[in-house]
Amino acid sequence: MIRYLYADQLSTTPLLARTMYQDRADQFATRLGWEVSVDKNGQERDQYDDLNPLYVIWEKPDGTHGGSMRFLPTTGRTMVNEHFLTLTDGVAFQSPFIWECTRFCLARNPEPGTAAALMLAGGEVMQGFDIRHFVGVFDARMVRIYNRIGAAPEVLGTQGEGRQAISVGLWEFSEAAQRHVSQVAGVSLADSRSWFEAAFGSSVTQSAVHAA
């Protein structure tokens, strides 16, 4: 199932939080070889985890992390604005209707449909908080995943070639794409909505966003 948790709520689910940060270390440091900070407990965290982001997490039946992504409003600090403006010709994203999505992570041997379920949950965030677009930086391996799910972004800029390419993309919501992603994920639209409402209720607004 999908869980929606702000950073200051992760203490209520210590196993889920610990395995998320461990899986991030495994993916970004071990498998991809990125220069990220891994602590003595084998967990990957960065400065943006300290800004009380919203995490969208696929929780496996045993309570551990299966996949996740992290959201921050672009009205505050974001990775794309502080580190990747070279990919956008120096244009920053600052709008209450644009959120940044980062740290898209999948545990090893993920359950089928996990990546699609996360993208489906991203659509719930868009609808629920009246977000028009997500912006995010992604590497070349994600292109295949996004295309398979049916949730490919508009690419705004790319640096590097082949497997070393890094791009900035912009996602928007459409009902047709939502239905397709739901089928790929094997998650009904009703279940997807129920998980969101379990976290936020049936009606949320921008004022409910308490990420810094």
C-alpha cells in the first residue's frame, strides 16, 4: 500500500523510515555509484530531508520500504534550483503550483507495479493539492521506467550522453494517463484515492501543506 508521510511523521513508522533510507543508500551509492552521504547505519540522507518534505512510500506487507519518492514545493529550497540550473538555462522554478520530485527509489527485487504505483500516487498528490506540474532531475535509466509506466515527462534539458545523461523533466496530470498507470500498477483508482484520503482526508488545499 501507499503511505503519505511528512518527515516529521516518520518517527511513527521507524521500520519503514529506516528501510527507506537504507534502500536509498543501496540504490544511489552502491548500485549507481553516486556521491551521496551514507551514515554509519547505512542510511542515505541529504540536506533536503531536513526541510520536512512529503514522502510517498510503497509499504510492503511486512512493513518495510518497497519504493518511494520525495516532494518539496518550489516556493522553498529545492535541489533543481540549487544544483541543476545549468540544465534549465538558468531558469528557476518557483510557483505554488509546481513541486519538485526527487529521490525516486526502488528496493531491490521490487514487487511488480511498485514504480507505477508510486507514479499513480504522484497523480493523487497533484489532484489533492491542486498541483499543475512536478519538476525533477532524473538519470538515463529512468527513461525506460517512465516510458514503460506511461508517465514520461517533458524533457527540459539534458547533460551528458548515454547512461551518464542527466535530465530535468516536467510532469503534468491527465486522467487518461492516470487510468493507464493504474492498469500498469495493478492498483484500482478507488484504492489509490482511498490511500490518499487515509492520510489527508477527502478535501485538502494548499494551506494544508506544511513542508518548509
